[in-house]
Amino acid sequence: MANSTHTGGKTVVVIDSGWSPTWNDPARVVYQHDFADKDGDARTLTADSHGALVTSRILSQAPDIGIIALKVMADGSADAAGATIEQALQWVVDNAEAYHVVGVNLSLAGGSATSEMTTALSDELAKLSAQRVLVSAAAGNAGQNGAATDVSYFAADHNSICVSASGGDGTMPGWAQRNPGITDLCADGTDIRLTDLAGRTVTVNGSSFATPAVTAAVALAQQEALDLRGSALAQDEFLSLARQSGTPIGATGYTDLDTPALLSKIAQLYGQPDTGTDRPATVAAAIQVTAKGTAVAGTNAHFTLLVDGKTIGDATVGATAQTHAFTTMVAADSAHKVQVQYDNDTATGGQDRNLFIDAVTVNGHAYAATDVAATYDKGALDGRDVTSGQDGLWWNGTLVVAADKSLFADQAAAAARAAELQASDGVWRHAVTAAMAGTEGQEMVLATDSLTSWPPGSAAGVTAISHGLSGLPDHGTGPLDGAAPYDLAA
């Protein structure tokens, strides 16, 4: 199949080991290129390759989406050079508009990060984020029974969505890498059944196969947002909506993706208003918090955003001012209290963690922290120890902005949505804030990633994430040759 110009619907890019006609309908592959072997054929020589299975997982969740297959591993190899991956990402940057790209899937592992970081790929990731092309990256499978707190370099960039694998049942497998300050979202990556075009079924495990579920959700959510409001979601918006509609994983603080609920949330937020008289009118509230902080022990200030006492979302700030975007529905023609709750104040070793609020913007109207409409409720949010608003939050407490009801008038709904869309391209994502989960259940026996280091500024080799693969005797077929574990990193 030769390269072609895409004139159809939305597409996602799979940067991996290639696609296979055994698994993937050629009609769904709208463009392909082999950056490793430098030709226009991204098919893999191995039918049951990692990239083919990843692509199959995406299409099982979003069957109408177009696939762009960018092969970054040479035929017969499970390794990819960082420079090759960067070339593939640069192609996406240059061609995203022409090919209607809404998402990128990176089920690849490289290095170990315990905090957000930049790499040689960060420039491309930032440019894609600015285009509202959302990049989903796998966290990894070397979770050490829940004890590890590192993820792949790709997943640690603030312009990628870090996906950790869940059990799909309110648990997280011990092998799933996760970090409370980096993991953005979880998705089922355990015992995923995939069926090829001949009806043969295999079962796969790993964050490599949790990540495509998020990529598929991105594609569906972006299409819904484009249909309803005329513009794609920024990464911060997608994550905020995915967390609000997702399922908490026990008391870990991580959230499992619920794609149907996510799509319903988008329809509720941006769909046509209910014109009946038996329900109170509601309008969209687009809220942006611009803040920074000082870190202690490597952890910066964290806040939870509430509206009228209801939690909307949360974020961990950086050392420089960043804008965090949130959306929710509120009662129309009423004033509302927007509450920024600082909740991890501490001082140790002569260091003091603090939160600084530059502004709280509600439906396009910016309130300074010192505005007359702002107050600071020290300690518990109970209205007892209240002072005038201040930008420096030196102790746990809540900055409360009394947003005027004129900002929530029925006729302001369209303006609210427009204000949300005008959020800066520099809007940064929220960080999960729960403590690290402990040991969960029985650890699966998986091969570990062979690559242990990938300098952030280099273009060293990286590898597809290790994962278990076993054939199921469905439809009269037996196990695949060389079944579990199927280790592309070996």
C-alpha cells in the first residue's frame, strides 16, 4: 500500500513496530511510512507484532477512526532509535492538519523518570499539544509489585498523557508502573482479548495495551467536541473531563478511564441546552487558575478546585506560573463561589512549601487573588478564619472568589465556551495527587524492559514495552508459537 493523501475523517498516529494485514484492515490505514527502513511500507514482517496488536486495540475501541502507521523499528528488531521516533513525531507536527490527526499513541518504553522532565522529543510534543493533538504514552510494566515510582521518559513529559495500566476492575496490577505526580489516567491493560481478521483471538497484558484505550477515547472525545462546540479539546480539558467521568481506583487516587461516561460528559457540557421548564437552566463554567509554587522535598504545591463546595478537579503547580483549565456545569443566572484549596503545606529542613495564585479566570473574567471579590479562608473551609484575598498562600486554606452571576447568564453560555477555547496553548496538565498504592494482588510474571537508561537529551535507542501475550484456543485455533511472555524488549 503506497502513501496517500487523506481526505476522510479524523485519524490517530501509531508510532511503533508497524501494522499487519493479519490484524488491521488496510482500509483503515490512511497513511504509512517506515522511518527505520526509510521507505513507504510500514507493514511488519511479523504478523503478530507489537504495533499490529496496539493498532488492533485502538480499532476495537474506535472502529471508524483512520490509522496513520509510522514504523520506527527496523524489520526484525524490537528497538527504536530516539532520533527515529523524533523524526516520526516531526512528521506528525508537519502533517497533523492535512491528515486530520487528533491523537498519537506511544506504547514505547525508554528510561526511568520519577518527576516530569524534558527530553529530545519535548519540542515536538509541545508543538502537538499546541495543535490540540493529544499524545498518549505508556508508563511501563516494571512496577515491582507496586513499589516502583518511575515511568518511561516519554510518559513523563508534561505534554503527553501518562497512562498506567489498571486491572479494569478497580485494582492496579503490581507490574503496572505509576507515579502520583506523573500518571494522568489509567486504563484496563490486563487480559485484553484481541481478535485478528481471521477470527483468531489472543490475550495481551501491559500498559502498551492500556494506552491505546486512551488513544481511542481521545479520538472519540475530540470528534464529539468538534461536533458540539466546533473545536478540539486541549490536553488539560480532556484530562479534567476524563477524571470527572472516570472511576476512582479504590483509595489510590488514580482514575480509571470510562469512555462512555466521558462522551456523555462532553455531550452534557457542550450539547444543546434543555429547553424544558421542569429543570433549572444550567450553563458551562470555564475556569482557569494561574499559579506557581515553591517545592519541598521535590514536591510542589497542590490545590483542589471546587465550585460551591463541589470538587471539580486538582493540579500540582510548577516553579513558574502555569495556567490550569477546568470545566463544569453550574446553575444559570446565579452567583457562584470558585474555591482554590491549598492542601499540602509543609516546612522541613529550612524549606517552606507555598502556593501563589496570580489569577482565577471565570468565563473570560480574570480575578486577581487580591480582588475585592476574593477572600482567604485559613485552615478548614468553614468561614471562620477569613481574611481579604492574597496571592501568597502561606498555609493550608482556600482562596474563595465570589463570581458575579452575570458571568453565568443564559446568554453567556456561548461566551463561556469561547473563553474556554481561548485558553493559552501553554495550559498545563493536572497531576494525580494520591499516595502511591501499595502491593496489589499477585504480580504477573513479565519480562522487564531491557533498556535502563535513555539520556533525556540524546537520541539513544528505546524499546517497545514488555508485555505478556498468550494465544486463546478460540475459533478452533491453538496457542501462538512462543506465547507468554512475548517480549519485544528481549
